[in-house]
Amino acid sequence: MGLPTFKYQPNCYNNGVFEKAKAGVLAICQCCGKVTEYFYSTMYCRENVHCLCPDCISSGTAAEKFNGSFIQDAEEIEDRVGNTDELFSCTPGFTSWQGENWLAHCNDYCAFIGNVGIKELEEMGITQEVLSDYVEMGEYDIDDVRSYLEKAGSMTGYLFQCLRCRKYRLWVDAD
């Protein structure tokens, strides 16, 4: 059996969403009690949860057991097929300055691609597309975004991609 995949978090094993247990140290899932190589340490719930395996997250078992969720906030969609439950209860979040704000497009949540700065957007050739869309949100001044956006900086970008039309979207956050 391999690791589960996540519709809205396709790069979660490569972009640091899951931590990898250190050699010689057992990571034991607080939900199922099994030893896990990869674990997730953040959940919005009342209990002190710091080790969940990918299987318990993807199945929704962890969210149910601890009466919690993995995402702080998301853009609204007209949900007819359970996408909101899948996002909040079965998708690991990502680390951000002020808490996740998951973006949506084409009436579904987007896939989180990873953290980016202007440099990464330029390397992908999508800077203008992403910034034009971002201007519509108006969270931060676009000139500040162009000047200060860094992948791991005080102002960082969170890149998403629509699962249907493949459009990239950007959410910017600062410390």
C-alpha cells in the first residue's frame, strides 16, 4: 500500500506539508495508533494533536475523531458534491503567516501547488497572469507584492491551480 493522494494537496509529500519521521524515532499516529513514516502536526481542534498519519487524514477519520479540521478558511463555492467536507476534513493544510485561505475557481477548490515568490512565478512564466488575477482581490498593494514577494520571505505567495480550467491563482500573506 502506498501513501494516499489528496485532490487539493497534490504536492504535499514534496513541499513540506508532511514531516518525515527522523531515523530511529517512532512517529505514532494519535488517531489510529500505528507507526507512520510521514506525519502531519497541525489540526484545528480542542485537543493537542501533533502526529497524524496520511491515511487518517485522507479518510476523514482524524477530523471525525478529534472533531476538527485542517483548513482555517476558504473561498465560498456552491457545494453540491461534498467538496467542502473533503477540503476541511480530508485535506492537510499548509503553513502560512495568518492561517490558510484556500482559493477556489470554477466552483471548486483549487489544488495547492506551493509557496512562491516573484522569482518562482517568473520561472514558471505566469507572473502577469497571476498578478492580474490577484489585483481583483486587493489584499495587498500590487507594487508591494512585486517588490517584496519571496518564497520564504516576510511576504510570501501561496500558489493554487484550478482543477478544471488549470488557471493559476495567488494568495499573498505577510508576517
